[in-house]
Amino acid sequence: MEKKVLTQEEVTQLTELRNNYQTLVASIGNTEMQIMTFQLKKEQFKLQLQQLQEKEINLAKELESKYGSGTISLETNEFLPNT
């Protein structure tokens, strides 16, 4: 069987294709890693939000047991009871 040699242009095209595939695969991998990092951060933020909500509920219960039902003005630091 006769050995056939590719032209330089064909070799260049094939090399470019391979390099483009490798670059794309690396970019996809990096993007997936970023997505995973964002998902982890999102879960951490959800936990922080849940903790804040629990603190808010507990503080509201404490203040209601101390002052009764009503509203609080942070501007004047006053408790306004419900009538």
C-alpha cells in the first residue's frame, strides 16, 4: 500500500480543530466547576437566610412575651401596642 502524506494546510487544519476541541473541553470543565461553586455558595446563602429567619422569629417571640403584641419603631425605639 502506498504511503500518502497530508499537505501542510491539511495538517494545520486538523491541528487547529484538535486545539479548538481541547480549548472548548477545558472551557466546559471550567464552567462546570464555576457552576458547582455557585451552587455551593447558593446553598450556604440559603442556610444563612434560614438562620437569620430563625433569629428573627426567636427575637419576635421574646419581644412579644416581654411587651405584648404590637409594632416596634426603630426610628424612635418605641413599642406601639396593638389596640
